[in-house]
Amino acid sequence: MARIKYNNSDVSLMARMMRAEAEGEGRLGMLMVGNVIVNRVKADCLDFEGLRSVPDVIYQVQGGNYSFEAVQKGNVFYNRARSAEKRLAKQTLKYWRQHPSKYALWYFNPYAPCPDTWYGQPFTGQYKKHCYYEPQANTCPGAYRW
């Protein structure tokens, strides 16, 4: 059973985002970005209320900007999805979760040491250049659902 409902278009979109955001961090880095996308679909809380699909998450606008920088800047995101990233996207959609992104709803590259919090949310760990953050305790039960 998959963690969220998805179709082939969702797989391609997610694969493009995973590559655009974390290609330099290899397979594991891309899986972690994919996990955050799935977590945001599942969360239905905080900044992510009402998001029900992969496109809802990827094209979400907050404060006048897309939540994912890659959508705005274009770069690799607008290239065709490759089969390697599609396999990673499917893996994340179906079952993959791992620390520090296991429950994370946010990540970013600070180009410096990771801050202890990000918009008030606790730091859960770092993988290569990305810092991961999950919701404060008891603020978002949906983030912790399978």
C-alpha cells in the first residue's frame, strides 16, 4: 500500500523536484526531499493545510513565492524526469522514510551551520548540505502518520 495516492504524472513531477532540489546529494538526498513532499501531503496542518496531492505541494505558493525554489528558478526542474529519479520517487511514495527526513516538513540549505530551529520548528538532523525540521510536538499529528 502506498503512503499517498498517486499517478504516473505525480511520479514524474516528484522525480523532477527531487532531482532539482538534491541531485548533488545523491540518491539518499533525493529520497529525503521526496519524503518531505509526501509528508506535506499527509500532514494537513500548519503551512500545509488542504494540500492533498503531489502537485498541490510542489506548486504551493507561500508569501508570494513557490515553496520550492526550483519551481521559481526553473533550472533542472523543467527538464524531463529520468527513469532513475522516477524509481526513487516511487520508492518514497510507497514506503521509504528515514531520519532526518522521516517526519520532516521543511528542509533548506543554509550555506552555514544548521540553525536549531527553522520558523520555530525543531532541527531533526542534516544530510550533506540540507537541514531538516519537523513540527513541534503536538502541533501536527498528520506528519507522524504512516
